[in-house]
Amino acid sequence: MSTRPEVRFLDRTTPPHIFTLVAFAGLSALAMNVFLPSLPSMTVYFHTDYRVMQLSVALYLAMNAGLQLLIGPISDRFGRRPVILWSALLFIAATLGCILAPTAEIFLAFRMGQAVIVTGMVLSRAIVRDMVPGAEAASMIGYVTMGMAVVPMVGPAIGGVLDEAFGWQANFVLLFVGGALVWALAWADQGETATRRAASFRAQLLQYPALLTSGRFWGYALTAAFSSGAFFAYLGGAPFVGTQVYGLTPAALGVYFGAPAVGYALGNYLSGRFSVRFGLDRMVFWGAALCAAGLGLSLWLSLAGQGSALRFFGFMTFVGLGNGLVLPNATAGLLSVRPHLAGSASGLGGAIMIGGGAALSALAGVLLKPGSGALPLQWIMFLSALAAQASMFYVLHRARRLSGG
């Protein structure tokens, strides 16, 4: 039987509608990838090289990770609603700075400021956990992120078309408008869901050791981190592979780039449909296995000299499918370790996940050079997927040991 509270759309006295949660998380996803097909043209515009502009991914993710350490405790202390409203305003200001930036350095500074919108992704998960427990939370998170998957699926394609028609700044105009719309939606619909508050922000931060000393929390967090790490490496390296290795135009790259989102939407649907029936751990296990298997096949084909743009990007659907199964369920698992610290757990787990992603994204940018082909990126992604599977084996082993099995 469902335990979800009553929700009325555009009523601030009730929890937010699922459409609003999708919008929160969707803008975070759009800010991460809509401009990626424009990286080559931005490199030319700012008179720099690709490695510098690729930092717009790595620095964004690093800032994203640091903010997640603070967003959770702040929202647990002061509430979800004010944190979301202020972060949307700051995102709008940072996006305007990106549009007007005269140099690559100033652009990168404002790009780091855009990372504040990660609040939408962190708190959409925490709000779900505020509303419903356990496996039902995994199911609802699955549906939220399934809807969110539409954004990264079409975002790069839209970004590539906007770049060719109006220039790279058009992508950030789109983000500026999106930020304003999300702020308005949050103002009208976001009812407060964090009803239990810590005595102080310091008290919230002091709760982190309770999470960090939990083997169960680490198992779920590392599984999510390594599984999503394969995707973040893809974010950092795929624009280079598409344009420099396979000669794709920005518009064509935008279409190919959305391949993981197709798998992600399917994986999220399966999570929403079956997590309650089969349980969190089983869904995470099969998601990690599918991700590793798909990347292993892609790597094998490239090593055999059978690589192509269609094969490279086609196999990335397995990355999306695996993450669609892993992330909602692993997230619900780590949020359930200390339910009263859902915001802190979401932020800390997200920081671990995004921090690892920033490192892998930067590594992909360093290793991909003219003449390197796609292999460095494929190896990074495959090894990250294997590490996710190993982390999930630890979770399963610990569960059997605690149950006496």
C-alpha cells in the first residue's frame, strides 16, 4: 500500500508535484551537457585549446561535488524550499556571466558558479525520501529520473543545432530561460518536506561520521560513483572522440551524444516498475553487470579494429541502461542508512559520485590526444564499470554475512 502524502500541483501547502521534481533534476542535467557539442567552437572563440575548454566539464563537476557536501546539511537545517529558490537565483546570475564572458578564464569561473544548480538534483532525491520510505522511494526516484532522462537525451542534439544556427552562447541563453522557469515553478509548487530539523548547521555536519563509518553507505555510494564515473568520463571525452576521431559535425555529435540517455530512460523505467518487487540490491547488481558487459564489448570491437562512430556511441546505451538501474536503487539504499539525514546522505553520496566523475572526466581530457583514437576513453569507462560491480559484490557479501547466510 502506498504511503505517499497528498500532493496538489501549484499548492505550496503540499509536497511538490512529481513534474516539479523532474524539472529540478532536469535543469541540473541540462546544465551539465547541453553545450558539449559546442566545445570545439568555444575553443576557437576563446583562442585556446580543447583541454582548457574541457575543464568546463571537470571544474563544473568538482564544484558540483563540493557543493553537495553543503547542500544536504543546509537543507536539513533550513528546509528544502529556501535552498532551492536561492540556488536557482544564483544559477541564473552565473549563466548570464557565462554568456557575457570575454575570456576563457572568466567563462570557466562563471561555469563553476553554475554548479549551484546541483541543488535540484540533490534535493529532488531527498524530497522523495522525505515523502516515502525504502523501496517505494527507489521506485519514485526511478520515475523522477526517467522523466529527467529526456533532457540529456535531447539536450546535446538541441545544443548542437543551436550552436550551428546562433553560436555557442545560444546554449546558455536556453539555460538562463530554464533557470527562470524553474525558479518560478519552485516558488509556486515547492511545499516544505523537511519537517525534522537539526539544532544547528554544525550539528548537521557532525552527523557525517555516522554515515562515513557505515559500510553499507560506502558500498552503495561507491557502486553509484563508479557506475556513474563511466558516464562522466564519457561527458569529458566523447566530444573529442566524436569530432576528432570520427569527424562528426556539432549537430551530428549532438544526436549521437544522446545515446546513453536512451538506455537511461529505459533503466529508470525498469527501476520504477520493478524495484519494489525485486529489491534494491538485485536491481543494482544487474545494472552494474549490464554496464560492464556493454563497455567490454565496445572495447573488444575497437581492439579488433572494428570501431566506428555508430558502434562507439551505440554501445553507450548500455552505460545509460546500467546507470538507470544502479543510481535510483543505490541512492535509495544510501538514503536509508540514516533516514533522518536524507539531505546530508544525498549530498555526501552525490559528492563522492560527482567528485569521482570530475577526476575521470579530467583524466579522459588528459589522455585523449590527436592520434590516440577512442581507446583511452573506452579503457577508463570499462575499468570504472568493473569497479562498480566489485563494490556491489561487497554490499551483497556484507548483507549475506549480517543475515548469517
